[in-house]
Amino acid sequence: MLIPSLPSCAAIPPTPADAFLRQSEAVIEHDAEPALARVRGPTQITFGRDDLVTSTRFSGTMKNGFGGE
């Protein structure tokens, strides 16, 4: 199976700095913890000591927050 080529980045206009900052702020301020209890079924959690997005400081909250099956 061939993997289709991705569109050239040159075709995508750059994101204005103010839009990038607003998006980044929204990501930082978003708290998904209350939604964890609604997750049902097997769930894989991936985090790491040097991970800038999901560091180990969130591992306990994530591991204990899921609702289970």
C-alpha cells in the first residue's frame, strides 16, 4: 500500500502570531480532568519525564481519573 504524499507546507499560509498565541493559551487553560471519568473501556496513557505535553506530573491524575469499564 502506498502512502499518499502530504500537501506541501508552502501551500499552507503561516499562522499569524496573535492567532498562535491565542490557540496556545486555550490549550494551556483547557482542563480535561473532569471528562476523564466519562472515559470507558481500555485506555492507553503515554507520558514521559521529558515530554513537554504530557509529563509524568500528570500520570497519577490520568491513571486514577478514568472511569473504567
